[in-house]
Amino acid sequence: MSTFTTPKGTRDFYPEAMVFRDFIFDMWTQTCRRYCFEHIDAPLFEHFELYTQKSGEEIERQLYTFVDKGGRKLALRPELTPSVARMVAAKGTSLKRPIRWYSIPRLFRYERMQKGRLREFFQLNMDILGIAEVSADAELIAAVIAMMTDLGLDKDDFSVLISSRTLLEELFVASGFAQAELPALYALLDKKPKMSAEEFERKLNEQLHDPARAATIQKVFSYETLDDIEKDFAGIQPLADLMQLFSYLTALGLAEYVRFDIGIVRGLAYYTGIVFEVFDKHKSMRAVAGGGRYDNLVSLYGGQSTPAVGFAAGDVVLGDLLMSRGIAPPVQARADVYLAEFAETHPRYSLELASLLRSHRISVEYSLKSTGFGKQMKQINALGIPLVVIAGSQEAERNTVKVKDMRSGEEEIVDKSRLIAKLSDLLSHR
Amino acid sequence: MSTFTTPKGTRDFYPEAMVFRDFIFDMWTQTCRRYCFEHIDAPLFEHFELYTQKSGEEIERQLYTFVDKGGRKLALRPELTPSVARMVAAKGTSLKRPIRWYSIPRLFRYERMQKGRLREFFQLNMDILGIAEVSADAELIAAVIAMMTDLGLDKDDFSVLISSRTLLEELFVASGFAQAELPALYALLDKKPKMSAEEFERKLNEQLHDPARAATIQKVFSYETLDDIEKDFAGIQPLADLMQLFSYLTALGLAEYVRFDIGIVRGLAYYTGIVFEVFDKHKSMRAVAGGGRYDNLVSLYGGQSTPAVGFAAGDVVLGDLLMSRGIAPPVQARADVYLAEFAETHPRYSLELASLLRSHRISVEYSLKSTGFGKQMKQINALGIPLVVIAGSQEAERNTVKVKDMRSGEEEIVDKSRLIAKLSDLLSHR
């Protein structure tokens, strides 16, 4: 029965895996709310043209596309940004600026399977729209750092590497390159970290057909600091913007998390300013998150021109990083209270107690079939449930129960009228 | 640009709509945890055969199917139950019984659009697997009632109508029907509430070709209480099970929410025992939720025989019901504190304050570009933010801030070292 498996590149989430996923999503949500971002979502599939509008026809290679029964060509979303741009474009100026939106989309890419990559995965997306100033870039980078530190990672675990597309453009154009050459160059430069130095040199020469121009590229990529660049290109605007950005990040107390790295290019064509990627400190994994400025996208979808900056972080690489650091959600018992009973007890009293506890927001597990007391105690231990309420026939007659605290081993007979107070007291001592 | 709209039958979730969706999902999650259900999920698409195995080839009519680039025939999930059965079957006995699982899947059905139906929607699914006893049916019905009441609905708003497939089967077989006739009969009976009495009679005669047999069906459907049935069919097991179920539900304090209704059939072929549906009190809408026992499904997917009972509740009808009752999530301000500043202030002090507040879990909004103070106050009022921290150049020099409580109008100059204590105090008075 080989068809009864998950499709290639997808995952089942049994409870243990789901606790981990929920932990990440809950922490993401907390960070986003503290940074005043509002939650949004869009359809899971969109008209195919939404994606070609932004990325060209070649995007189809990595899309799950299909034609529905009404003849519409649709695609499972590979990213949320086109949907966000469509949503902003559709509402025009009726959305108050700045727009601060977050989402946790489930996404699909038909890609070759490899470490850190699945065909079905999740992302955190955070976007600020309506602010052209570099203060928005700083705010967004502060948010991505908070997302990482809220999860328990710190500056020894990760860095945010920052560069600027407009800076690269100015440097390349000043070095004699034509604008039209740049997109292909960015695509190559984005793959540089995954190549050996020799391979990169060979590909660069293939693309440029000119050793002198290739050397220029290598020179640009050898700049290590903004000060080094300023010596050669004083007073250019992208450099001033980057310096402003680092000054804001320093004021936010984040200097130790961030670093200029001219090697950060981002493959996608639509970035228009500052770009950044978050890497684990050893750069042994793919990027945990990446983003930047995309001021032209909303107008590409027919909206009014809207400056924008955003990032996306995937759940797969981040999950691997958290596990490699031993970070996991706290273990929680499935219930506060186990309601034990004896086979001979009429269930009416147990069910009444279960309702009573639940109406006071106390979670209750009980055996759904006649089971020996020993077996029930085994389950209580296996599930780590802290409190047991024992309602035998004697207790039922007297309107009492026996309460046992599994942590201390203490037992007490409690009148039903005092039960909620007693349990609340014991549960507050966790 | 007509392609830049949502595909037919799908929705954008702008922040306002998303607050409503999150409210429903959060309440669902709370109910499930209090009832000790564990969260799970499965891939968004599955191998096509997973669905035909349960529902036959005709299911394709309402599926979004596609062939991926590897030649696999896949389908967007129209329900989660086949995935749940696959997951349980795959793990065999290594999953501890009883299994109590919940999920909030996003689902897809290519259906004719009508009130309460979309092509992309969400469900709450709750399932108990491993318990054959009717106590599990009672527990699950208690959970669906808690889900409704936790959302603010009460017994004047909805009822749970309960019947039994095995009861119907016994009554029909005792009345001379063959087992093989029953699935087609269930499909017709499930549609009865949507037809006029005349239309139903006509269709019934078409199907049975025998007025006497049609009259038998009408007689079975005229039973109003379990006692009425017992007079004609004393001592049959399905009747005893239903009576046991109602006795448990009464012990749980839920008698006023539940009612026997022989007209509840459920269209799907796979139910094997008790079935139920949740309706708004006026039955003016589609069912809010429906479920029942499906003891054969896990073995259909190659697993060991596992008794099971579950229900699903959709977000669309439930959302309509909540809105018709005026139930909505509490309005929340986007931030606890707005950090106001004057154009001439060096942003360094503001950014330092923003970091300070956020490190103490206080959410902060501030203007990301130079804006007049009046415009900032307008935004504070529009967003309903309760507290304002004003950091002008004078305050920056003295390491103080002015704190303004927008609710009382009171202002106070506070030393930076006392700021967190002051804000925490003010925020605790909400």
C-alpha cells in the first residue's frame, strides 16, 4: 500500500512534532504582537499570473500549478509577498500607513529535496509598507532579531548580515557595468557562497568574457567595511543609508547582532535597497531568514507606489538550528487532573465531577472504559498528570472525593463543595 | 487586471477578518486543550488514492486534483479524516490508546458556491480513537458542546441532534430491506431536510418502486422518541446504546443541549454507529458541525481495527452564526505604548526607549518618519493606544520622559529608571 504515505517533500505532524511547530508559531506570534504587527492571510492558491507578474514565466519550474474545473490556471503559493502586494494594491489608500503585517503562511515549492529544504513548509513573514525611510529597515531588522532571541537564540548563535542592492548597483555602474547586466550578475553573486573560489572565478569569466571586468567584481566583493568603501566612493547615498541603518541598530542596542557583508545579494530581482540574511554563526546551514526593501512591487500589481520592506523566515532551517542548540518547548502534561474511578462505580458521579472541573477551566482526563485502578495509575504516570481525583462508590455516596497530589504523594479526602478551591490551590503550586 | 483578484471561492484575510478567524481558532484550541486533545496536522495535499479508497472514484468531482512534475496524482485535502486514519494505521500499536487528536485543517472542495459554502475553508476536527464504548461518543459530544459554549453560544442558540446508523439499519432490515439497498437510501435520507415533503415522497417512490416499502420508510422516520421506538423494537442493541449515551450526557449536565432526531443520517458511507449534527436553533443555516462513529476506517487504510468517533465543524457557517448573534472578539489596541517624539529630537533616545520597553514585553509603536506631534496624537487615538511616552529633546537631555495616560488624560514626568515600573503599573489597570 505504497500510496498510503505522505507525498514526497511533505510531513505528517504527530503530536510530538506538532508541539514543536506550535512552539515556534506561538513565539513568532508573540514577537509580532510586541512589535505591533497585525496578522493577515491570503488564499493558499492564487491565479498563476500573480507569480509570473513578479518573477517571469520561468517561475513555473518550481511551482505546483493546476487547472481547476472552471478552466482557471492556479498555483499553490510559493511565497506570500505577491499576495501581500495584491492585497495592498486592491485597497489603495484606505489602508492606514504604515502598514505592519505579519503572516505564517504554508508554502509549496517543487524543488530538489536537500538538507533544510522541503516541498511543503512554513514561513514567518513580516512587512512594513508605506515608509521609505531607513528607520523602517531598522525596525524590521530589530524584529527579526527579537524573533530569534525570543526563541532562545543569542548573538553567539546567529548574525544578521546586511548589504544594499543600491550600493552594489552604484559600485558596479561606477566601475563601468550597464544596468541591464546587473540582474544576471546578482543571480550569480547570490550563489557565490555555495561555490568554491575557483568555480566562482570560472563562472564569472564565462559570464563577463573579460578578465579586467571580472577583477573589478572581485575587488568590489573584497570590501570588508563601509569605511573601506567610503575611501573609494565618498558621499554616495546608499552608503549614507547603510551608515544610518547601522547607527539606528546601535541605538536599539543591537550592534553585536549585525554586520555589513557585501556578499549578501539575494537572488530575487525585485529588491530595491537594503538586503539582509540571518545565518547561524557557523554558517553551516542555509539562511534562517532573509529580506530587504522592495519599493516597486505594489505598483507592479496595479497599486499606488508604496515603499516596502519585509523578511521571511522558514520553519525548516530554524527548526534544525533550535534542535542543534537543544532548544525545545517545555514538556506539558496532557491534563491537570486525572479522574480515577473503580469499575463498580456508577459513572454518573464521575461525569458530574468532570463537568464541574471543566466548567472551572480545569482540564480533565478519565478512563473511557472500565479499567483496573493499577492500569489507570500507570497512564497517569505516563502522561505526567500532576493531580488525581479518586471517586469510588464510597466517595460518591458521601459526596466527597480523594485528591492525590502525584508530586508529593499526599492524599486528602475533600468534600465536593471544596474541590475546585482545593484543586486551584494545588495547581497554582506548579 | 482581473487576474489580480482572489480565485473564486477563496478569501483574503485582512487584519480585521483575521482577528475574527484567530478568535475562533484560539477558542477552539482552548476547548481542545481543556478536553485533553493533542494537536496534529498532515500534508495539505495527499496521494489521490487516499481519497478514492474511502469515497470511491466519484469523489474526484469535488476535488482539486493535479499531477506533479514527478507524475504523482495528488489532491488538495477535502477533509482530514483520511489523513488521520492513514497516520493511525502507519503507527500501529505504538500510539497509546485512547488517542485524542484535534486539528484545524485548511480544506478545499470544488463545489457550487452557495451561502455557507466556500471552496477554501477551515474546520475543527476532534477524534477519539481506540474506544468502542459509547462513553467516547458522550465525551466527544460534550466537547462539541463546550466548543460552542466557549465561543459564547448557549442552548437557546443551538442543539445537537443525535441518531444512530446502526439503529436505522436494524429498523430498515427488520422492515424487510436488504443491506445492499441501504447506502443509496442513506444518501437520499440525508438530503430529505432540503426537500419538500412531496419531492421526498416522489424521489423515495422512484428509488423503491413500491409504495408499501416507501410507507415503511416514512413510518420509521416518524418516530419522535426512543421510547416510541422501544414499543415496537424492544431490546435491540443500538437502542440501548443511544439510551446509554443520553444517560451519560444527562450526567454531564448536557440534557438541554441534545435531542434524539431520527432524521440525522449523514450522507457519507463510512459511519458505523451513533451520528450527530449541530444546528442553530432555528435550523436556518447548514449544520455547524457533524460527526459520528467510524469504526472501520483505520483498517481500510491497512491499520489494525480501531474503533473511532469524531466530528468536524466548519468556520464559515459557525462564523455566520457568531456574527448573527453579535459575538465578536474583544477589540485590542495594536500597542500598549506609543512613543511620541518631536522632529528635532535625535532618534537615538527614542530607539533606546523602544528597546527598553520591548525587552520588558511591552509592545511599542512609534512614528517611523518625522511627523508633527498633532498627527502622531491622531494616530494614537485612531489605534486606541492607552499610553503615550513623550521623549522630546529636553527629556532626552535629562534622562526623563513624559508619560501620558490617554484614558484619564493625566501626565507625569518620570525618570527613565522608573519608567518600566510606572508603565507596568498603568497597564495593570486595564
